[in-house]
Amino acid sequence: MKSQLIKNALIVNEGHTREGSILINKGRIDGIYTDETPPLEGTFEIINAEGKYLLPGVIDDHVHFREPGLTHKGDIFSETRAAVAGGVTSYMEMPNTIPQTTNQERLAEKFALAAQKSLANYSFYIGATNGNIDELLKTDFSKTCGVKLFIGSSTGNMLVNNRIALDAIFSQIRGLIAVHCEDEAIISKNIKIFRAKYGEDAPISCHSVIRSDEACYLSSAMAVELAQKYNARLHVLHLSTAKELQLFSNEAPPSQKRITAEACVHHLWFCDSDYENYGTRIKLNPAIKTASDREALFNALLDGTIDIVATDHAPHTIVEKQNKYFNAPSGCPSIQHSLVAMLEFFHQRKITIEQIVEKMCHNPALLYNVKRRGFIRTGYWADLTLVDTNSDWLVAPENILYKCGWSPFEGQKFRSKVTHTWVNGHLAYENGRFNESERGMALEFGHLQ
């Protein structure tokens, strides 16, 4: 691999932005030059980054890439291509594929697929059921990012609603437990009410009422209670309500927390008044809630109550999404646009670029104890993205890279553009062009405290 020198960049790392240069050698960061002159001689390629921000590659801890079994919606190659174009260099993928990733054999099959197809670095969750604790206990958490637990509505047999099974998982698992929290009983009751009122013609606006703040809070509270009882390492995914925030704390740095929380870009961007314009394209679980909830989530992100920003990237075909409310699947594609969407908040002066890097790069690495990634440090893998924050562009069908071909951000003008992305020192994306000659690596994890 050719050595590379990224010159004159605005390097954003660990709370600071400094002008400097980065030397990449054999896939790793070999030198960081902020107060000294970088080497002027050598056999390396020079990339002039003047005026652009150089960030650690984004680590997205929450994606659904649909392979195996649902590849008409997306697959590992197509969605990692979109990810790399969006500055995402590592991801952790969910188990609700077909077949579901609920045993070690299926988990190994996913790793094998990614080794062949993934342009970004990868790991996969093993999914919990009411009866697979023996499989979960076989998991090697130095290679597998965590256990995914649906304490709420899900597909197939992945809804874990048996208290004995929940106690076993929280008391025996020694890795990270990532949870989707919505109370199934409340949701089922609300669905019956709206079906009785509207039949099959229920409006999309009922989604946030059916999947209510009460449903989210009760389920999240149960997960937190179980984690506290057994001192488990709990990570609550995609918070959507102000009410849930009281369950979490900002009194310790992320690396010292046993209970952490995530917000997704769509819950920070949209609110329930957007259902009128976007319809089922923004039907998501948990549902997008009120503008007040959105504001509370954003404030909690800033004050450290929420630790991570992720996507819950979940593509469906536009034909599937255009069904009536009850038949339209939940989820939307977003990994290509997550970083530039957060940078739009930077332009609006709602968040600093250093805070964006903290929430999308540093904290995922810290919370999952990802080895040698998430920071710009000598000896770390050169997972990097270069961003031009003065380059307007419009999201349009011709530049949407998801296999499903659509985005809820279509028609949105962003003021920042990802120009380059390096994965393990390989320049995988440059100004709209891909170099697909290299594949990503399996992430490695240290022992969680």
C-alpha cells in the first residue's frame, strides 16, 4: 500500500481543531504534524486538504444492511458503498435478517459475507430470543460487538418478553447488551384502537400515538432496572422521547458509564409535523415524536446524557413504503447522509464540529471499546474522512447510493460534502469515485469494564 500524506487539513480530534498534516503508512497513522513540518521527501502520495476538515471515520453502531435474505432492499456491498461515500468507515449490523442471526453459525456466515463484500470495517450483533441464552453465552465479545435485544415489537421470534429469559440475559451476558425498547402490550392496545376507528385507512400521523412515549418509557425503564440489578453493560438504542431522558445520566464520562444511550439522526431532524409532507417515508420504530421531544433529545446530546449519534439505517423499497399505514414497513435509509446532516446543525450553530466527532467517532469507539479506531492517533488505523464545509449540494436520485434508490433527505440542500474517505489507509472514496479494490476489516474489541 502506497504511503500518503494528507497536508494542511483542519484536523478535528479529541475536542480540538488544529491545522496540520497526517502521514499514512501500511494502513495506519504513522505521523501527526500540527506544530512541526511534515516530511517533504519520500515516496508517498500527497493529498492537499487545505480548507477542509479531517475527521476520524464515523463509527455507526446501528445499521440494518438486509443481507442475507432481504437483498432486494439492500446488501452489504451496496450499503457500505453508500456508507463510505458518507464518511462512515465502520459499522455494527443488526441480527433481524433472514435467517435471523440468533446462533453462532449464522453469525459466522455474516462475517464471511462481509469479508467478501464490505467496503467498510464491520461487526455484527447476535440476536436474543426467549430461548437462546446458550448460544449467546458462546459469543466471543472480542470479535462480536454485542447482543441485540428487542424489548418491544419486532419480527419473527426476536421479541424477548419472558422475564426469566430477560433475567438470564442481563445476569449472565458479559458483553454489551443493545436494546430496542418499546412496550408491546401498549402498542398492541393502541393498534386495536386505531384499527377500530379507521380500518385500514389509518393516517400516518397516528404512528407516534400508537408507538407512544409511554410505550418507550416503560420499556426503557425496565431495561435500565434490569441493568442496574445485575450490573450489566446496557446500551439503549434510538431514544425518541423527552420522558426517557430521566433514566440516564451525564455525571460520568462515557467510558465510565455502565448504562448509555443513543440518538438517531432522524429523531434529531424530523418531528411529528413532518408526517404530512413525508408520509410513510418517515415511518420508523420508535416513532418520530413531537418538536419538544426533538429539542429535548438534542439538548441531552449536548449535555452528555446521550452518548452516541447513529442512523438505524434500514432500507425498504419505495414500493413497500408506499403501502397504507399498517402495511408500510418501518425504517429508512440514512447512512450516506448522517454526517452531512449533523454538519448542517454545525452550520446552524446548534453543535460544534468537535462535538459531532465526539458523538459519531470517539464515543462509539469508547463505549464498545473498539481497538485502535475512532480517533486520530499515531498507530491507529487510518480510518479518516475529509469534509468540505463550503460545498453546497442537493440530494437527488442521481446521487443517492442506497440500493433502494430513495432517501427522506431527497430535495435537501446540504452545505457540507464528504470528499475523501480512507478505510484502513485505503482511499476508498475520492470526489465521487470509488476504489473498490480493498475490503474492510472485522472490528476488534477490548474487554468492557
